[in-house]
Amino acid sequence: MRADDPFLSRYAHGTRAMTASEIRALFAVAARPEIVSLAGGMPFTAALPFDVVGDVMSEVLAHEGPAALQYGGGQGDPRLREVLVDLMRHEGIHASGGDVVVTAGSQQALDLLARMFCDPGDVIVAEGPSYVGALSAFSQYQVQVCHVPLDDAGLDPDKLSNELDRLSREGQRVKFLYTVPNFHNPAGVTLTDERRDRIVEIARRYDVLILEDNPYGMLGFEGDPPTTLRARDADNVVYLGTISKTFCPGLRVGWVLAPPAITERLVLLKEAADLCSSNFAQAVAYRYFAEYPWQQTLKSLRDVYRERRDALLDSLSEDLPPEVTWTRPQGGFYVWVRLPERLDAKAMLAKAITARVAYVPGGSFFADGQGSSFLRLSYCFPPPDRIREGVRRLAGVVEEELDLLRALGGLRAPTDEPDGAGPAGWGGVQ
Amino acid sequence: MRADDPFLSRYAHGTRAMTASEIRALFAVAARPEIVSLAGGMPFTAALPFDVVGDVMSEVLAHEGPAALQYGGGQGDPRLREVLVDLMRHEGIHASGGDVVVTAGSQQALDLLARMFCDPGDVIVAEGPSYVGALSAFSQYQVQVCHVPLDDAGLDPDKLSNELDRLSREGQRVKFLYTVPNFHNPAGVTLTDERRDRIVEIARRYDVLILEDNPYGMLGFEGDPPTTLRARDADNVVYLGTISKTFCPGLRVGWVLAPPAITERLVLLKEAADLCSSNFAQAVAYRYFAEYPWQQTLKSLRDVYRERRDALLDSLSEDLPPEVTWTRPQGGFYVWVRLPERLDAKAMLAKAITARVAYVPGGSFFADGQGSSFLRLSYCFPPPDRIREGVRRLAGVVEEELDLLRALGGLRAPTDEPDGAGPAGWGGVQ
């Protein structure tokens, strides 16, 4: 590496990489036992049926050991791809295993798709806020991310249409729309049925490909979300799936379902990136979903997460001051919290850590410096009692910050209307 | 994807991707049971101790199940990194686990390092021939690969020095030297001790980083190779290791040992690429190398491969016509065969497949169209009898081609001196 290396300068001064490092440092701190971490989005793997997993692994070694420990094909195990097609049928998708490429989690799919489509200076449209790992993958390719606001009904079609219109008029080259329609990370909201049709139509109209990232779709607490975008437009939607939340992240198995021309190129990129995914992990995933009652495990995982979601929402209502608002997820892992505008969630984090509670500041979920008064809370990992304790600690920190602001005259009294968004605006629900 | 997408045009017309597809098609054909495949470099995983592997996996599930099925850190399991440091001590390397980054095999290391260092138009220097997976990874970043010839003593330092001199005079920006010093893929040769010192010195002199890729170093049949380049220059050599050949490829565990400034950036790239490697796979690798007699398995693997190497070399001597020459590997998986210049190994492949034997044509191992009269034979996977049968079939095809050439007047009689390289030239050994 030379001092004038563009990589070096990109990383030394880039905001994305700083965020990634900061988040890493945060997670390291948040892992200390005295801290209640509402930061990481780690699934609760302790609830998995380890006897079943042990049986599956023994079967794989006994029946296909040499092949499972061998290199595999770049596209992935054909048996697993068929099983993934069956899984997607639950979400209204009809597809063939030949159109699936197995990846190392969805993260690798994001990386390879960005590599396939993006050149420096290209534009990607994404929800604001957006999954931090996607922003991090995209930033490798020096693209510009344009955020379109979400509200409680998900991505706003009117604002999407306006943004695509603006970009088109400016002659910008939009490579794709990246979206998480179900139980959004970090916003917790779900795109309504009516908006799904509109968004598919708008993307068509502006000739923009959709990347539909769906890690949480099977983790609905009050029923399934509306059918996927891919089910509505097979030709213009690339669908990203993963077993990280329905089974476990430790096997690193995700997948892409795409039109054949993309699939073919994706396999080449996958081979250049890491030759192939683990045959062993794929064989385990295949047998788990093909031969074991995975729905039963999924149901118990949903029960675990529902209870934790309830614990978090109840505690937020009980403990947080009225100036703070948040979303009410019907599935997935996350609640998106809006602080009064003058509070800075990143600056407040040090105090939160001192008070032994951790969260992810909202700015991490934007590529353009927005989000400073937001934060993400995850309820997936800590048990309900710890969640309640964490919220009490967080509430203490927020109260202190508000007292300080009031003393400095920077905030109206709590009985006043909050700054900024009215009742229909983002975060207006509580 | 739009029709004018640079990706599309790069792939539709690029020679690299065609080669990758062709190799994929070749391997698909070569997998047919009636064909003796001397093409793929698949380790003989059937020789692994499956009872041990089963025990290790059960232990991991019993003692650290929830963590093993969870996300992990981007740099990799710290316990595994310490064990990898111990492994590298066998090769003369003294390092710390903090300087190691775990990757999805060495292939991901190649991809991420190329991503870190290369911009379109940059130059990479590599042996000619070179590992096809490395060429494929580098080609993603639109670099120019300059090949420096190998001979039976490995990469030629004088030619390296000349090439770096030429590139420097032309103002070209050389990002690194990529080299496989031990039991080279595809050439089978090993860099001599004396040349190692010279190459390290030359790279220093021209301020060019070395990427030392060492998948086969522990697979020596007549003793260990000379100490690694990394052991000779810790500051200017990035070392790539893998357990794919000493244990198994199915876990996708490789690693990079690099100076701290590179390690730090590599972790960010790894996280953007796939978040982390499989915790489960890393825990299995850790326990296997920390707690089980892996040297014993390695010894039996070496015995298996030595016997196969001998079978291949003996059959080549017995069956192939005198115009054909080849290398004599002292370890690893590959023999590099030189046909008389007028024979084209790629054109001959269809006939070989018809004769039920497969190999990889030499052109795949060059980024610049060289190598048409070479081919790579792998002896790692088929048992000795199949290897002998494969060589007999290959010899028949070569004889036919030579007869045809002689009939057309394109080749001198077999008693004449072969075209091209003299006795000291590449491929002069037999």
C-alpha cells in the first residue's frame, strides 16, 4: 500500500468506513456482560433445536461426507436451491432452482450485485433509513445513495416517484432500488399491499431494477406480510433471501433469485469472489429444511421475538418521555426511535454506555449524514427482563439530556408539540 | 442491467470470463463417471478421518452451539487465528493472531486484496503460468497481468527484475507480485532457497508488495520446501494460507497474514463482502488443529498424493511420445505438460474428452493468450489405476494429433530435436 493509494484515501476520509469501525467498536463494548445491548441484530440462536442440528450434521457426514467436505459448484447445491424455491413459495414466489444462486448470507449477494451493476458515480436509490450492511457493501463501489423516506406504511411511492423523476431529469444513472419491504431494518415498518403494487409499477416506469432484500419476511408476529415484490414482477425484481433469521447465521447461507441473465453473471462473480459456498453448510441447510419440521422451530422463534417486541414496546411506553416517538414492528427485530430534534443519538451514546445500555445511532443508516436524532433498538437477543432494564437505563439517559437541553433553553417544555414532524410525519406513531 | 452496461460488455467480450465458463463446462463434463478427470484440483477428501470430524462437530455443538450458529467478528475467531499462527510457525513464520484475517478460502483473500490495492489499469506481476482463480479474481478489477516466466527452479529472478525495470521505466504502477512459491499451481515447481532471497530483495528494490499464496506448502513428498517469503520479509509480504488442502475445502476456511495497516483495512472489506466467516466452520477448524493429531492425517494425505504423483510420472514416461515434456513436482497436486509447439491443448481437449480423459488447457493459466501448447494434469483425486488409464488415453490422443501433424508436414520426425525450448528451457526436464 502506498500513501497515495486511492483506497487509503477513500477509507481514511470516507464516512462509511468510519461508521463501520465505530459500529464494530460499539458492538465490542456492547458485548460486555454488564451492558444491556439493544444494539446488535443477532438472532437468538440459543432457541435452536441443537439435537436436531446434531442429527442433521451426523447424517451429512455419514451419507455424503467426502462430498460435503469438498469444493462445490459456484451456483450452489442443486438440492438446496430446490428447497429454497419451496421456501419462497410461502411468499407467493414461483421460481426454479436454476434461477437461484447460493451466497454467503445476503451480505455477499449485496456485494456481488453491487459489483455487477455499479460503476463509480452511479446512483442507487434506497429507503432512508437503510440497512447499514447494504450501505457498506454499496460504498465499496463508490456509488451515490439517494434516500427516499419511509413512514409507517413503508417506502413512500410518491416520494420515490419524485426522486426518480428528479434523477432522470438530471441525467443520473440509477442502477437499482434497494428495499427491505418486510419488518424493515432499522425502521421496523412493513410496506403495505397497495404500495407494493405502486412501487413495482414506478420502478418499471423508470426502468429501474428492484433489489428486494427479505431476511425477516417469515418472522411476522401478527400474520404474514403482503406477498413479495418478486411475486408481483418476476422480470424486474432481484430477490435476496437468507436462512440467517429463520434458522441460523452461523452457516452463512443466503441466496439470490434473479432473471437468468443476471444469475449467469452472478455465478461468475461468486466464483471469482470465493469459488463456492461451503458444501457442508449447504448440505446441512438442505436436510434441515427438507426433512425436519423447521416450521415448528420457526414458530417458537416467532414466539420468542414477539414476547421481546412486546417487552420493548411496553417499556418504551412506560418509561420514555412524551417527546420521544417510535415505530411498532409487526415482525422482525427492530424498533426505530425518534428523539427530539435537538438531541444527537451518536453524542448521547457515550452516556448510554456509561449507563450500561447500548443502541445503534440513526446516522449509521444513512449514506448522507441524516438521522442524527434517531436510534435503532433491537429486541431479538436479550431476554424480556433485560430489555425492560435496558429501556429504564435508556430512559434515564434521555431524561438527563432533555433536562440539560431545557436548562440551556434548547427545548420547549415537554407538554408542547414536539419539534418537526406532525402527527402524520415519520415517527408520529407511538 | 442495461445493454450498454460496462459489466455486460466486459463479460460478453472478456477472455477471462469465457475461460471461467469453459472451465466450468469442462469440469461438468469431467465429472461423468466414464471420464478420467486429470482436470480438477480437488483434494481427496475421502481420505479424511470422518470419525474425528464427527467428534469435533459434536463437541462444537455441545460446548459452544449458540455461538457457533451465530454471527462472528469480521476478523475471524481469535482462537482459530492463534492456531493458524502455530501452523505458520512450521513454515518459519513468527506472527501474532492479531495480524491474521480469516477468509472464505484463499480465493476470498485474493478477491479482497485485489479490491484493496487495484484500480482499473493497474499492473499486477505474476508467474506465467499462474493460478486461474487468482487471474479470475484480479480480472474483476480490470488490471493488467504481466507474466514472468517460471522454470524448474520457480519464478526467474532475472526475468522478474527485467520486467519490473521495464514497467518502472514505462511509468506503470505495479500493485503487487502474486506468487505461489511451493508446488506451484499449475506448474508443479518449487522456488529454490537462493531465488527466494533474491526475489524478496528485488521486490524491495522496486517497492512492490509480494502476495505469497501457499496452499500446498505442507504437502511436500520429499521433505518441506525452503522457508516462506514471509519468513524472510515480514513487512513486504502478505501471506495467504488455507486449510483446503491440509484438511478440507468444504469448510471454506483460509486466511491472510499481513502487516497491521493492511489487516485493518482487510477486516473492513471482509465485513462489506460477507460480514464474517462461518463461526461453526471456524470452531471446527480450531478444534481440529488444536486438539486432534492433524499431523497424522496430513502424513496419510501426503502418502496418498505421493503415490498418485508417482503413478502419473511413471505413466507419462511410459506412454507419452518423446516430443512431450513435463515437470516433476515434489509436492502438491499438479504436473505441467508441454506439447510440441504446433499442438493446441485447447483444440485437442474435445478429442481427449471423446477418448474419456480430461485436463485443463494451458491457456487458462495466462491472462495474455500464452500457453496454448501446455496443459495441466492433476493427480490429487483419481486413484493410481485410473491415473494410469487416463494417461494411456491421453497418450493415444497426443499420438493421433502428432500423426496428423506429421502427415500434414507440420512436425519434424520424433527423433529430431523438439521445437522451441532447449534443454535448459522451461519444460526441458522429463
